[in-house]
Amino acid sequence: MATTTLEGTARALVSPGKGILAADESHATIGRRFEPLGIANNEENRRRYRQMLLATKGIGEYISGVILFDETIRQAADDGRSFVKVLVDESIIPGIKVDRGTKPLAGSPGDQVTEGLGGLRERLAEYKQLGARFAKWRAVIAIGDDGRTPTPLGLEANASALARYAALCQEAEIVPIVEPEVLIDGGHSIERCFEVTEATLHTVFHALWEHKILLEGMLLKPSMVLPGASAPKAPVEAVAQATVRCLRRTVPAAVPGIVFLSGGQSDELATAHLNAMNRLPEPAPWPLSFSFARALQAAPLAAWRGDATRVEDGQSEFRHRARCNSAARAGAYTAELERSAR
């Protein structure tokens, strides 16, 4: 294992003022986003959409890395450059999603487990040849209204899969992003989310320790500590305080950085929460950054709408959202910046 390579890539992904674009939606997921806008979900439209984002000029000022989907890492821009080359030319690190989605966990109703470990070693070798320097695996943790979900079995199954994935990544000299997402679906309180997130992260880091993961050569992509989507909203400052307190209890300081997922939040709210965390009086032991999908893409997609004449509109919105989240990394995001000209 080339520890210097892993550590260097992990640190670069959380460089000051930068974060990660998650552009790794499956065909089904991107189809759900295209449908309301009347965009046909075919390979060419997916390519054109990803090109609109990835070819945005100057985006390397705010974006350190991009998580690609299997289809996207094999595609090219109109000028003939592979999308990997487009990113590298902007000093952006290419990454790849390697999990194959979630399925119900046998013997544990209510829990899900992520699949995709079969053949992963060989797929990682191919992705490295294609230019990927980091990877992502998403586990899904649902909070049941019955108070019993997630079960210990569900937490352990997902933690074990995350750890096995991370070990294979580091063997291939690819930085693993470990993503245990606690879903916001339901009516649970922020306190219940805190309990589940704390239990999840304790279980995950114990599994990472058991699998001898180099903590300095990985990144954590957690959800924020939030009340359920159907519960009353919590103040921004309360979410920031609860999230950082939970992370302090569970995440070793050796981890080079934390890159939050937006998890169904609106783009502005996700940015506000990240900003509030970075404005807390006591500095966190790790850089607090972003690895957003919808919170970076919703506005650009709505501006583009599949129309070739609106590419610059989409890119302007993408640049604006990236700039706002870059500011949030330093606790410098403001209402004035949000309203500023695109």
C-alpha cells in the first residue's frame, strides 16, 4: 500500500475552500430528475448533462474532486477529451462510485444492505486505469418509527461491507470515501437521529479498525444530524452543534476530512448548515467540507433543462452553488453572497 499516495489524495480532496461534486447518479435516479423537466433519459442526454457540469470554466477553484458513475467515466466531451481529462485539466481529481445499490437485509425487516463487493477488486483495477483516484460506497441506515430500526445486525452488516470496500480500495491505492447515510425519511426527532448516527459511526469505525484501514488515507461522508423530513425543522445552529458533537464522539482525529452529503436538503439549507458548523467557536479536529449531489445540481439542472442554448445558464448556476459552498467551508457564506449575481 502506498500510504503517501493515499494520504496525499485524501488531503487534496479537502483542500481549503474546496469540496466534492457527487455526479454519480444511477440511470434510474437521474431519470427521476430529468422527468419533471421533460428530458429524455438516454445516454446522450446524460452525457450532455454531465458535460455541462464538468466543463464549467474555473470550477476547479471550488471543486477538488468529482464522483463519476460507471457510464460517465467512460464518456468524452464534444471536443474529444475524456471526462477524466476534462477534470484533470482543471486540477480536479476524478473519483468513481463502486457500490451497486441497496437491497433488503435478509432476516432483518426494515434494514437495507449495500451490494457490490463481488468482483470489486477487478473493477477497482480497471477504474484506476481509467483515471479514478478515489471511490465511494454508500450505506443506507433508515430510522424506523417503531424505535427498533436500525437493528444491531443492520448496522454491523453495513459497517462490515464499508470496511471490506475500504480495504480493497486502499489495496488498489484508491482513496475510499466511506458513506454511512442516515436517512431523513420519517418523523424522528433530532435527538433520535443523534442516537442512530452515533451508533452507526461507532460501528463503522470499529469495523474499519478490524480491517486495518489506514485512517489517514480515507474520508468520511456522513449525513448531518437532522430531524426527520415530516418532523418540525430544527434551527440551523442546533443542527450544526448536534452534528459536530456527534462526530467528536465517534470519528478519530486521524481522518483527514469529513465531506458531508446533503441528504435531501434544499441547496441553500445544506450550505447554511455547513456554514454554521464552520462558524462554531471551537475548531473541529478535521476539515468540514461537502460532497453534495442535489444541493449542487438542482439549480443548474433547472436552468439547463436539456436545452443546448441554456448551457451557460446551467454552468452559471453551478458555479454559483459551488462558490457558496466554498464560502461555507470558511464560515463565510452570507445571504448577500447567495443573492449575488450569477
